[in-house]
Amino acid sequence: MNAMTTGSDAFLARYDGLGGRLPGRDGYVAGLRARAAEAFRVAGLPHRRLEAWRYTDLSAVAQAGFTEALTLVEEAPALPPARAPHRAVFVDGRFAANLSRMPEGFRAVSLAGALDAAEGVLGSAPEQGLALVALNTMLFEDGLWLDLPEGTDGGTMELLSVATHTDRPIAFHPRHIIRLGRGSTLTLIETATGPNGAAYLHNPVYEIAVAEGATLSHVRLQREGRKAFQLSTVLASVQAGGTYDNFTLNAGGRLVRNEIHTALLGPKAACHMNGAQLAADGQHADTTTFLDHAAPDCASRQTYKTVLAGKSRGVFQGKILVRQAAQRTDGYQMNQALLLSEEAEIDAKPQLEIYADDVKCSHGATVGALDESQLFYLRSRGIPAEEARAMLVQAFLTEAVEGVTDPLAQDALAEAVEGWWEKEAA
């Protein structure tokens, strides 16, 4: 029996043994969980023989022996400063009402307490062939359900996930549902953080639906502890004239995979998926995207930057599918990597699959080191070597970050990026 089989069996054993602890073990949720458990039983944890997982090895996840956090944390963990008027806080995957400030005027609630009302909403996003989504469906305990009615300006809200320090490796699988009604708008700033000394698995799934003319700006800041694993999956759909903007900064964790599936389902829908990965010695950062152009006159833009120091590895896999009906598609994808060490490694696999004949699509990938002439120029002006390298790294990341327009989100990203190179060099 290999490690992957053992790891899959351990998760299934947790599901079988949790009994009535999981919310929604009766009714429609029980059916969702049972079907997910069967799908996970068949598929198991993803492995490198699968093309989509060719560059990311989950054997460490399989061998870790993760269990669920069986008790609620009584003492409030230290939280980063609030960045928005409203904040939903999840501790070890469970909603912490005493730490949250929830908005009024639209549904923004703990999913665990509203499962009866979520029938037909939970599990509506397609998840075929996604084993980690099946694992989440099987074991999720809570999540955020955010539902904006037609024409609502939701302002800016935070979604904060905090892991606590335990003496055993724990896993949590939050399920977040975000739905924007016709013409509504929302900026969601999401932060995931945890202690550096704890091994844990954070396996979130997001079901996102953007209705006609609605706009969701989704800014994600991943700052998990250095022993942590984060395996996240975003399932987003965008209707006619709607826009989904996603920016993800990966700056923590031992092994991280950020997987985004977006479908443009109505004419003139748009999607911008940008991001940056900062990985240092011993870290593995994987961004995998799938963009489905299923309707005409849609536009998409993807720009991902990766900075690798020490013995680290980065992965970018991005596929754009243009269906036959998606005439006049305008799609752009660019991945660029900056290697700060001879031991760093990047794997890049951009893909186009086009079945329409009136399209404008392009993709590209570049890999390089810091420009020695630019470094020399800065040094000749009296700037110390480490400060000069930090300036060049930040300049490299500018193109990916500049698409984030919300000032609160900009501040969050700037704080994470600033000083990263100095800290790693030290």
C-alpha cells in the first residue's frame, strides 16, 4: 500500500468515525457528503501520475496523519489588525462569532448554522474530477455564506482564517459560498495565517457566483505558517456583463497549491486572475488556473509573477479553453519567474485550447535572474546590496500587484511584500 493510499484511507476513516459531529449529517447534506466520500474513495489523493499534478507531490500530506481539531479554541488567538469595517473570522476552520463583525443588510452568516437554507446553493458548482473538492465536501464543518441581493454595494469585507498551535497535525476544510446578485459589488479581502511551528492542513473550497453586471474583487493573502499545507480550490462562474477579479499572493506555507476554475457564461463577462508567489528555502508554491470562455465577447487577463529564493520550487499551470460559441474572445496570459538562487526551480505550463475562429488569445512565460546591470547601477549610487535586491524584486512584482485598486487591499499586499527579501536574506 503506497503513501497516497494510506493518506486517502486516513481521511476516509476520519469521515466514517466522526459520526454526528459533522453538521448536516441528515437530509440533503448527508447525500452530498456520501457522494463526495465515494468519489474520494475512488480517486484518492492526487498524485504526480496525473498530468494536472505532475509538478506537485502530496506524499507529505498523505504521510502526515492529519486529524480534525476536535475542540474549540477557548482563548482568542492573536489576530492581525482589521483592514475593513466588517470581518468574518474562522479559527481552525470554524466561525468565531466573538471575533467577527458581520455586516447587516445582506446574508453574511456561518454556513454551519444555515445549512437547511443552503439547499440548492451548497454544492451547485461543478466539481467533477476534483479530489480535493470531494475531500472538502466530505469533511467541511463550517464556512462563510455571503449572499448580496440585486443592486447591493457590499463595500469591503474581510475573511480571516487563523490556525492555532496544537501538539498534533490538524486539518480543516472550510466551505465558502459567495454569491453576488445582478448589479451588486463587493471587495473581499481574505487572509490565511497560522503559527510557524505547527503542521496543519488548510483545504478551503470557494463556490462563487457572479450574476449579470455584478463585480467581485477577491484579494487573497496566503501567509500560512512555514510547516503548513494549503490546498485551495476556487470554483467561480460569471454571467453576462459580470466581472470576477482575483488576486492571490502566496507568501507562506511549506506546500501551497492555489487552484482557480473560472467559467465565463454570458456575453461580455470578464475575468482578471493575477497573482504573485514568494517562496524561500524549503517552500513549494503552485498556481493552477483553468479559464473557460463559454460565451461570446468575453475578455480575460492573467498575469502571475513568481519569486524564488533558496532551494524552493514554483509551479504555474494555466489553461484557457475557448469554446466554439465563444467568438470574439480576448484572452491574455503571462507568467514570469525571477530566480534568486541557483537551487530554485520553476515549472511553467501555459496552454491554449481554441475551438472558435474569431479570437485574440496569447500566452507566454519567462524565467530569469536579477539584472546585474540594474543591480550595479543601484550599488553605484550607494545603495547596499540587499536593499538594492529588494528594490528590484518589488519592481518585478509591480505589474501583477498594480491591478488591485482597493486601497485597503493594496495596504495588505504592500505589507506582505515589503521586506520579504531582507527577511529571507537574513
